[in-house]
Amino acid sequence: MIYLDNSATTYPKPPAVRQAVAKALAEYGANPGRGGFAMSVNTGRAVYECRRTAAAFFGAAGPECVVFQPSCTQALNLVLKGCLKSGDHVVVSDLEHNAVMRPLAALGEKGVSYTAAEVVPGDNDATLAAFRKAMRPNTKLLACTQASNVFGVRVPVERLAALCHQYGAKICVDAAQGAGVLPISLMESGVDFLCCAGHKGLYGPMGTGMLIFRDPADKLATLVEGGTGTLSHSFQQPEDPPERYEPGTLNVPGIVGLRAGMEFVKQRGVERIYQEELGKTSYLYARISKLKKVKLYTPPPQSPWFAPVLSFNVEGMSSEAVGAKLAKEGVAVRCGLHCAPAAHEKMGTKETGTVRISPSVFTRREELDVLVRAVAKL
């Protein structure tokens, strides 16, 4: 199988990640922070080391800023539902994933409103102007993706952070498509809340995500309450992060594997990964743009305007039909709306969806050639 659905989940995982998960299952079998015996202490230490790695990787102030979550989606829900109340206003981009839009729809029933600002590909000044126009006196939060999971369009989150701070608002960045591929530092960028998927560009296991605070003193209302192994005499959730936001038993094998994934990315280099993957995407764009019945929706993907994600359609065929035929050729792609109808509305593909290609560090150019030949046959 030629796997080109890395925007959903990277595959295969690096050998070090698989080995780390196996080690965790064999050696870290006790609950972290719940016992004074050696295995529990060692498990807690392994979890802490992942916090340290993540804090350094994303330029956070310290390990206490890193909160583990089951997914990027839950991290986004924690921020959105943890800091917004009736009467608050949110600014989002017109490229957002349902991980942002569905929580906002639910919050809309409780009196929270939002405005979608236009992202202008290749023109950050125009994008900034659109977001500035959307700001209101009651804007509490700016929530936006770092890069579109459908079309690869990057959003200038660092400039947006400066903008929203001028208005006294916070910024939450959905880095599901950016973490591990696009560089970002919380202390340098001014991003207040960074939500990451562990199983994509960080090459960790499924079921892992992180919320990283720029300032751990920023307190959110809890999404879930329960046991933390600390302050057990009280029925109230602890006040301090990360325990405040991590009730229940953590996914230790996933967290240990996630640390190995971040180490893999660090050793290879985020900028090198970005250039490698964008080069593969640009190569594919150049090849399929020559096919007469293939429709592309963006200019050629170039740095710094795009992440390594590409969408297209074949004239006269639904995206799902194209995906099914490619699967028979041994090529795995993602088709449909990709859980991001707002982005498709922007690009005029809400009725058809798109065929999405997303390479990884393991994708070979010969595999992209197989895809091009398969599309040409259609």
C-alpha cells in the first residue's frame, strides 16, 4: 500500500516510536503519581520526561505548561469551553476544522457568538486586515488553524497573536496540521494556547494530544473532573496545571511513544521535514496539473505560504469514486469534506469534497509517480 493520508494520521511510525510503546507496556505498567513503589515512580518519571520534551520542542516556559489530552480535538474543546461564557465573541478563520466549529456551534446555544475572517492565500497583510475588521469590544478569543487540513493554506498565527493581544484577547492555535512540520515557539510567537495532535506530524500513537499554555497561570474551567492522585481529600478539582486538566489514568504508552516521536522530529529537524514534504507536494502538483481533467484549487504550494497538503478533483467523478479507484490501485488517500466544511465552502467544493494527498518523511517520489499514473488512467 502507498499511504498518502498523513494529514489524518502519519504511517508508518518510526521504529523508535514502536519500540517506546512496547517498552512502556512492558515496564511502565503502574499508574503514574498513584503509588510510592518503583514502577509507579518510574512511570511518573517517563510521563514527566515527555512534558519536558514537549515544553522544549514548542518553546514553552516549562513542563507544567504541557497538558496531555486524548486528542487535539479535546484540547480545543477544553480551551473553547473553558474560557468562553455567554456574551463573549470569538474570531475564527474561514478555513476551520469541525474541531473548532462544532464546539462553537454548541457554545452558540449558550450565548457565545463568532465571526469568520477571510484568509487570503499569499497575502498576510490582507489576512491581518480581515481579522482586524472582525474584532469586537467583546472579543475574548481568536481561534484559528495553523494550516488548512484540506488545502494546506498557512495562517500567519504569529501576526494574529500580536493583533489579538492589542485588543486584550487571547489566541488559541489548532496546530493539528502544523506541529512537527511548521515551526512555532509559544514564548516567541505570543500564542496563548497551542493544541496539538500527537499522531500526525509528531509521529506519535493515536489517542494522544496536548494543550500547551504560554502562561500556566491562565486558568480554564475544567471539561472533565475526577481523580488526579493529588489533593484527594477534596471533592474539588485541583487548581494547578497540569493535574487540573488531566483527571483519570493517562495514556502512558501513548505518551511515551509521543515523546519518541518528538525526538524523531527533533533529530531530523522541523525545517528539513517541511522542505522535504513541501518538495514532494510541489512535485506532485506539477505532475498532476498537466492532466487535462484534473482540477486544482490553489496556486503551486510554495514556502512560506503552504503546508504540505494538496487537494484536487477529477472532472466528472466524485472525490469518493476517485478514492475508491485509487484504493484498488493500492494508493490510500482521503476523500470527501475532511471534517472541514468551512474550508470547502470557501473554495467552492462543499458539494463535491476533494481528493487529498499528504506525504510524510517516509513517502518516496516513486510512490507519487504511481499516484500520478493512477490518476491519469481515470
